[in-house]
Amino acid sequence: MKAEDRFVERLRAVLPGGTSGRVRIGPGDDAAVIERPAGPVVATTDMCVEGVDFLPEEDPYGVGRRTMAVNLSDLAAMGAKPEWFLLAVAFPRSRGEDFPLAVARGALSRADPLKVDLAGGDLSEAPVAVIEISLFGSLQAAPLTRSGARPGDAIFLSGWPGRAAAGLRLARRLSVFASRGSAPTPRFVGLSPNDQRELLAAYRDPEPRVTLGTWLAEKHLATAAIDVSDGLGLDAGRIARASGVRLVLERENVPVHPSLATFADLEGLDAIDWILSGGDDYELLFTVSSGTSELLTEAAAKTGVDVRRIGRVEAGDGAVLRDRHGDRDVSEMGHDHLESGAAEERR
């Protein structure tokens, strides 16, 4: 178990017993569910810290947009409809007064199409930029959680994970090149301009799967779900631990985007390892009962998102990658904020 997960377990242990019952789902899932007379509220909060979650030279508009996407992804994993948010920005005074406004505009560029309102927030001075969003939403059906997977369920994944990890490596290279006075977007030998743009966009501007998450909840299809924010292996292990089962990921079914395959080959790395441990993808990993898995063929048509079956749930524990050589434990493969250093090339 990673340090971040150990912290959550320790936190839950010190929470007082015999509470009012308002917190229906608390620490340990993608978002909290709070009971209210007018209906449950789903709440989440995430922050992006300069030098840890984004490079110092990143455009503040893009950072605001990305921070909103991170929070939207948490609500997507719960099947919740986002409604309003609070925005807090701490930044060095040298960045100027336009910095927090650019962050807000970026966040709103993600929020407005979903009719999510900015309700307030806070400003503060800090040595480095920190952007924090608290996002609130509602449920149209029972919330998706990490704890409902059962042996026999099929495992599905949205999108093309791993590209964000490759995009981070590219962004770091670009940062070094820029510091040496090179052109803003140098070519990487063997990587097409389209592939370069694809990977950088996956890291800088991830697409939260809000429509897919709410669709899965309303159709009562997903038995368990999580957003893939810390790596497919680690997040699969979290579903396994919460549900008391084993998640078997079938290597031949894990999707590898051509741009990722090309860059991994150029770097002499295994693209599957980037997918398992990279993080920052904000795709949805979810399980469905075997009797309803055929309904997932509707998902792409209904939501416009690629959805693929990548494995199955078995009795046991942990998460494994299965291929012709056997099973490899992947439940600890991923990023942990309490174990990794700031802005290191960890992927």
C-alpha cells in the first residue's frame, strides 16, 4: 500500500465514531457524498502545485483549465453531475495581478460548457503558485464507488492512458531546450509533429469523462469505478482493495495509442509500463457485471468516448497484468504524492 493510501487509512481510524450520519461516503473514494434534506451533495477538492503538478513556465490559463479537469474527473468517477465550485489561488507577487485572473479564465473554460458556476474563492501570496478547486455536484442515481466489484465482472477502461506520462517527459525536455535558448517547439527526431502535439495535449489538457461517468451511473452499469489519476496499476489495485477482489488486466487488451508506442520505442521503454505507472490520464476504470457488459458497446455512441474491455475480476486480492508469461503484480505501480519528489521525471 502506498504512503498516500496509508495516510487515508490512518485518517479514517481517527475520525470520531457515532457521527450525525450526514457523511454517506467519506475519505477513501474519489469524492465525498454528504446527505442533505434537499438531496445528497457530492464534493471533492484537488490542488495543483507549481513544481509538483505543473512546470513553473506553464501558462496560467492552461493550469486553471487542467486543475478544473482534475476535479471534474473525481466527480465523473462517482457518476455525479458537477454544479458549482470554489477557486483559491496562491501565487508569488512577481507574477502580477493578471495571473489569478488567467487561472480563473482557464478553469471557467472547462466549467462553462458543463454549466458549472464559480461561486467564490480566495487569493493569497505564496513562494510558488498553488491552485485549489473545491467542486460540488449532485447525483441523478446511486453513486459509483470503488467497492462494488465482484468476481466474474468485466473490467473496462476509457480512452488512451499513458500519453500524459509521455507528454510530461516531452514538456520537461522542452523546458530544458527553452532554457538553452532553442525554438519554443523543437522537433524530436522520429516523432511527428502530430504525435508531439498529441502527447503534450494529453498531459496539459486532459479530458474529464463526466458524460461517461453520469451515463454509467444512470444506466446502473458500473459495479465499481475510479478515475485513473495515479497510474492504471495503482488505481486498479485501489478498486481491488476496496472491493476485496483481484483485478486481472490482460496485456493484449490494454490500449496503446500509436503516438505513445512511437515515443516509447524511441526512448527504449515499454509503453505498457507508462500506462501502468504514469498517471495524470484522468480516464475512467470501471467494472461491470458479466450479464451487462455487452451494453458497453453503446458507450462510445452515447458519450463519444472510446471504451474497451481490458480484463476481468477474480477472487483474490491485488491487481495483476496477465500475459503469456503469467501474472505480474502491478498494484503498487503508480505515482504517490507522499513518496515522489517535486517535479522529478518520475515516469
